[in-house]
Amino acid sequence: LHHNCGMVCACSTCHLYVDKGEEHLPELTDKEEDFIDRARNPKLNSRLGCQCVLEEGTGTVEVTLPDQSLIHGD
């Protein structure tokens, strides 16, 4: 997952949609919400991937990556 800021919640390039398992993620912070507002096509289930770090054994999370978050290689 692409991220310009080095995973410190300072951009929105790792924007994603949480489809299932949101209860296993850390709570959304005001800072994260501010950057989600700057992402393309934010939705109620939007999160920043860099802030969705799971602790071992906490559960399963399913996400969808918006097209602008995908990196296409050669």
C-alpha cells in the first residue's frame, strides 16, 4: 500500500475502505479524520491504512483499495 508520509498520518495516500472488521482497528483519531477528508471519494468506512495496524490475534479485517491508492508497476 503506497504511503508518501512514511506511515505517520500526515497525508491520505494510503486511504482505504474497511469492509469488515472495523471493531478490530484502533479508534479513528481527529488527525486521521482530517486527512481522510482530503482523500478522494471519502466514505463513512474510510480509514488511512497506516493507522490500521492490528495487534497479533485481534481478528480479521477486510478492506478495499480505491483506484488512486493502487500502485501499478512495470
